[in-house]
Amino acid sequence: MPCTSCHDPHNEFVDPVENRFLLKNNSASAICTTSHDLKGGTGANLWSWSGAEGVPSSHKTGANVYSDQTNDGIAWLGSHTGYTTTATNACAACHRPHTAHDAAELLKGETDRVCFQCHDGNPLTQLADVKSEFKRKMYVHPSIGPQASHDPVEAPDNILTRHATCDDCHNSHAARADLTTPVPPQLSSALLGVSGIAADGSPRDPRRGGTGALYEDEICFKCPSYNPNKPQLPGYLSYGPLPFRVVLSMNLVDAFASPVSWHPVTRPRALSSGAGGAVPSLLTTPLDSSGAPIPSRTLNAAAQISCTDCHGNDTGRQLGGSFAGSLGPHGSNVSHILERGYFLETSSGTAGQTPDIPYSSSNYALCFKCHSEDSLKADQSFKFHWEHMQRVACSTCHDPHGIPNGTALNNGSLINFDQNIVARNSLAVGPAWSDLTPGAGSAVFHGSCSLRCHGVDHDNRSY
Ligand code: HEC
Ligand code: HEC
Ligand code: HEC
Ligand code: HEC
Ligand code: HEC
Ligand code: HEC
Ligand code: HEC
């Protein structure tokens, strides 16, 4: 590429702001867009930088200030063009044709630093503060600081280095801020144009002729599924206590594809819900942290929920009430980057002997977003729910995702005991629950348990 593709050595001032002998007025990166129109997606997920197809990215249209002051304290970041908004800097907000600090993609710096020029809550840019979620929360996706970075050519089903950087989940050329909240499983417009793994395990790989991820969970499945670098026991314990389940799987594609019991993330659960149904506790709409219904969402047998219904910012504005933080599963002070309180019992050293834990609604706020606490306390399904809830965490009995290769007899209702807490009984049987009214969607609740838990022996104890 000769210098003269972009420069005119005889005229310094064609671009009135940058000068620099440019070939044309380079406002909004007109030189770059002469030969690049980045685009992708299909249907509702169609996107293109120019807006010729789909809707253009907020990074093309944002009138927000971006100047030499918005550099997040790093001298060589911030606007280097003289233009003073996101839209007029365009590609040059993140890329640099010469002297790029991160040469591989001509980026102005490491990805997180490039993003935090603007997404750090500074008063000039006036954008939500994403940076401090990563910096201050106890449990975070590993997206900041020196570490392996996303490679745009990596195949989503064959990711060779362990990483979760901004561009694993966001495509800067497509992302936009829409005011409408997506209804699961639909993608948020913040997540457009990213690769993924479909619920059947096949890759969604735009670099190899496929579409990008169509649904939110497909982006998440790039890691905890077939990826050889997926979370592993016990190395993953820095994310908080991790239950050691009877049916153990770190592959969440398999878990949500369960033939027996699953939360409706990849497909509806289709049980009869509400009073008199198989899931009597199900509310008609999810509730925000102040107990108000979340707009445009309903819960019923046909409804789907998203990974980010449970995994998200524990001080994000999606919680309603007085919360005002940024959206996204970037970081949380609740273990496993959960959006609300969820108490997990920790191993006391001897399974079967863990001490009782006092009941508090806030311990299980996550479940009460969608399941009625009153219904569970009134034992509308499991006859001894309330008795157990006052001593044992939900997680000790229930798996939150789905049970791969489980059986209808032992793993209905997401039952998958945590063997750190629950042991075999004194006859060396279990730990096991048996459904005495098996069959999908039964609203008759009878079962029996063989196990030892919290010092209490159960020998085929039934209800
Ligand atoms: C792909 C387009 C492109 C090509 C090819 C290109 N330049 Fe540039 N150059 C730019 C742009 C755009 C700027 C304005 C600064 C910016 O946006 O980063 C620039 C700025 C410069 C500057 C000023 C640097 C500064 O930091 O102020 C010099 C000097 C320069 N180019 C020289 C060259 C030479 C010499 C060549 C050929 C070897 C060349 N350029 C090829 C696009 C290009
Ligand atoms: C908000 C930041 C941002 C803006 C604005 C931006 N980019 Fe990028 N661009 C990135 C990042 C980050 C990557 C690396 C993506 C990855 O690793 O998947 C990238 C990668 C690329 C690549 C390599 C992509 C690949 O798949 O190999 C090209 C080409 C590119 N950008 C062109 C552009 C052009 C042209 C513009 C303006 C029309 C632009 N970018 C605007 C952040 C940005
Ligand atoms: C030059 C400033 C700037 C930089 C640098 C920048 N962004 Fe943005 N970004 C914006 C603006 C402005 C919006 C639109 C926000 C709005 O309208 O509420 C936006 C919107 C977004 C959105 C859509 C969701 C939303 O509501 O904010 C995502 C996702 C996003 N940016 C990710 C990134 C990532 C990832 C990077 C780094 C690769 C990055 N941005 C770098 C300015 C920037
Ligand atoms: C001691 C084990 C145990 C604990 C602890 C427990 N459950 Fe259950 N739960 C069960 C069993 C067993 C069933 C299935 C009953 C049946 O089908 O016979 C069940 C069923 C359910 C159901 C489906 C039926 C309904 O009521 O809608 C939900 C939802 C549920 N539990 C939520 C919770 C929540 C939330 C907690 C914690 C606050 C919790 N459970 C604590 C054992 C437990
Ligand atoms: C109903 C709430 C809920 C939904 C929906 C949910 N999770 Fe979780 N997730 C949890 C809870 C609670 C834990 C903590 C561990 C436990 O209780 O077993 C967890 C743990 C995890 C972990 C760490 C340990 C493990 O089990 O692998 C990963 C990774 C994870 N979730 C990813 C996902 C992904 C990806 C999705 C969507 C495809 C998702 N989750 C959907 C509640 C949920
Ligand atoms: C594991 C996936 C993942 C990673 C890694 C990730 N994000 Fe996000 N991000 C999301 C999701 C999901 C949302 C929420 C989208 C929604 O609910 O609209 C989000 C939201 C955002 C938003 C909009 C915030 C708001 O309040 O509107 C910005 C900006 C953003 N992310 C930037 C970043 C930056 C910068 C990084 C890297 C430092 C990053 N993200 C890393 C998944 C991710
Ligand atoms: C975002 C909403 C949401 C959250 C949060 C949520 N659930 Fe559910 N849950 C559902 C829906 C929807 C169903 C399926 C209802 C149907 O098919 O009628 C369901 C079903 C269930 C079932 C029955 C599943 C089966 O296969 O029989 C159990 C048990 C359950 N949830 C427990 C929990 C526990 C424990 C938590 C807290 C970790 C929780 N839920 C959090 C929405 C939610």
C-alpha cells in the first residue's frame, strides 16, 4: 500500500482538523471507510458499520466527547486526531494507522485500555462505568491487565489460550446501545457480531462462513463447554465455593441439553407452572431487587431465561431500586459473578456433618427473582421444603443449570446433591433422591431420600 493511498504530499490541509497531508477530509475516518465496510449477522442481528445493512454501531454515531483528555490517565491514549467526539474519531478512537501500541490489529493499546478511554465513567464522556466493576469487584471475568488476548481468527470451538477479553463478548464494530431490553433468548445489541457455540454444540463462526451468535447463551458457551481451557475443578475455586455434584459436568452445553431437568435457557421447560402446577412457585414475571416486576418480561411454561438473568453486576441498574451501576456479567461481589445473593455451603471437612445455617431471604434472593418465597415456605411442592430451607442452602440439593445424563427417577426438579455437604447414609446408600411420581410435569409431589446431611441420617425416608 503506497503512502499516497492515504496522503497527498502536495496539500497539507485537505483535512481541516488533522491536516497531515491527508488525501481527503478524514472526519469519521472517511479514509478508512473508503475501503472497509465491516458487516455481518442475519435477520434481527444484521449489522454494518456504515448502516447500509442493519443499524450502525454506537461507535459510529456517538456524539459523546472523546478528546486528548479522555485517555484514562495514559499519555499515549485519547484522541490523537484533533477531532473531539466518538463519531468524528470513528476508527481512530481505537485504531492507529501508524505507531499503534498493539500492532497485531493496529489497536492503540491493549483491548481493555482502549475501551476504558471512554467506558470508565469519566464525566467528559458520560458513559456508564464498566472499568470499576473489573477493578473493584471480588469475582470478575479475567478481561483486564496483561494476559492472553482474543484473536479474531480463532475458531470458537477450538480456543487455544485461556482468556475472556472484551472482544470475546463484544464486537466494537457492531455494538450499540439500544434502549429496549431484549427478551431471552434474544441478544442484547451490546453483543452483536460475536462468534459463539450453538445449543447443539456446533460453532457459530463468522470467519468461516457462519453467522455470529444468534442468542446470548451461544456467546457464553464458547468457554464452559468443549473448550479445553474451560473452568475445571479444583482450579476454579477462586470464583467461590463450587459444589461437587453427584452428576458432575463442567460442560454447560450438555447440562442445558439435559433430557431430564433444566432451567429454560436454551429451550423452554414447558412444565405446568403457577399454583396447582408442577412448578407452583413460578412467579408470573421476574422481580427486580425492590420487588417490582421487570418490564416486558413474563414467566410461564413457554418462557426462556438468560445466563445474565442470574450472572451479572450485583450493583447494576438492571436491579432497579437505587442501583445505578453498569450492565453486564463483568464482575460481582457475589461468588460466581451472580447478580443477587446466593449462599453456597462450604465443605466442613466431613460431608454429612456440616453445621446448620440460619435462614435469611437475602441468602437466596437470586431464586426469589422468579420463584415465590411464600410458595416455597408453604411447601406447595416438596412437603418439607421450609424445614430444610431453615438449615440447608438451595444449592446443596438443586443444580442451577441442568443435569446432563441424569435420570428422571433421581434428577427431576434439578436435584443434584452437593457431595461436599451430602454423604452416603449409615447403610452406605446414596446420596440419592427418588421421585415416587416420575413423569415430566407431574404436579403430585412424592419422593424418598437415602443420604446423610447436617448430621441427620435418611434411610429411604419418604414424603
Ligand atoms: C491507510 C492509510 C495510510 C497510509 C497507507 C499511510 N498513512 Fe500516514 N497517516 C494516515 C492517517 C489517517 C494519519 C493521521 C493520523 C492518524 O489518524 O493516526 C497519518 C499520519 C501520518 C504522519 C503524521 C504522524 C503523526 O503522528 O502526526 C506521517 C508523517 C505519515 N502519516 C506518513 C506516512 C508515510 C511516509 C506513509 C507511507 C510509508 C504513510 N503515512 C502511509 C494514514 C495513512
Ligand atoms: C470501539 C473500538 C473500535 C472501533 C471504533 C473500531 N475498531 Fe476495529 N477493532 C477493534 C478491536 C478491539 C479489534 C480486535 C477484534 C478482535 O480481536 O476480535 C478490531 C479489529 C479490526 C480489524 C481486524 C478484524 C479481523 O476480523 O481480523 C479491522 C479490519 C478493523 N478493526 C477495522 C476497523 C475499521 C475500518 C474501523 C472504522 C470503520 C474500526 N475498526 C473501528 C476496535 C475498534
Ligand atoms: C471513543 C470512545 C469509545 C471507545 C474508545 C469505546 N467505546 Fe464503546 N461506546 C462508546 C459510546 C459513545 C457508546 C454509546 C453509548 C450510549 O449511547 O449510551 C458506546 C457503546 C458501547 C457498547 C454498547 C452498549 C452500551 O450501552 O454502552 C458496547 C458493548 C461497547 N461500547 C463496548 C466497547 C468496547 C468493548 C470497547 C473497546 C474495544 C469500546 N466500547 C471502546 C464510546 C466508546
Ligand atoms: C433438602 C433439599 C432441598 C432444599 C434445601 C431445597 N429444595 Fe427445592 N426441591 C427439593 C425437592 C426434593 C423438590 C421436588 C419435589 C417433588 O417433585 O417431589 C424441590 C422442588 C423445588 C422447585 C420446583 C417446584 C416448586 O415448588 O415450584 C423449586 C422452584 C425449588 N425446589 C426451589 C428451591 C429453592 C429456591 C430453595 C432454597 C430457598 C430450595 N428449593 C431448597 C429439595 C430441596
Ligand atoms: C437460574 C440461575 C442461573 C442461570 C440461568 C445460569 N446460571 Fe450459571 N450458575 C448459577 C449458580 C447459582 C452458580 C453457582 C454454582 C452452583 O450453585 O452450582 C452458577 C455457576 C456457574 C459457573 C461456574 C461453575 C459451573 O457450574 O460451571 C459457570 C461457568 C456458569 N454458571 C455459567 C453459566 C452460563 C454460561 C449460563 C447460561 C448458558 C448460566 N450459567 C446460567 C446460576 C445460574
Ligand atoms: C463474558 C462476556 C463479557 C466480557 C468478557 C465483557 N463483557 Fe461487556 N457486557 C457483556 C454483557 C452480557 C453485557 C450486558 C448487555 C445487556 O444486558 O444489555 C455487557 C455490557 C457492556 C457494556 C454496556 C454497559 C451498560 O451499562 O450499558 C459495555 C460498555 C461493556 N459491556 C464493555 C465491556 C468492556 C470494556 C469489557 C472488557 C474490559 C467487557 N465489556 C467485557 C458481556 C461481556
Ligand atoms: C430468571 C428466572 C428464574 C430464576 C432466577 C430462577 N428460576 Fe427456577 N425456573 C424458572 C423457570 C421459567 C422455570 C420453568 C417453569 C416451567 O416450565 O413452568 C424454572 C424451574 C425451576 C425448577 C424445576 C425444574 C425442573 O426441571 O423440574 C427448579 C427446581 C427451579 N427452577 C429452582 C430454582 C432455583 C433453586 C433457583 C435459584 C438458584 C432458581 N430456580 C432461579 C425461572 C427462574
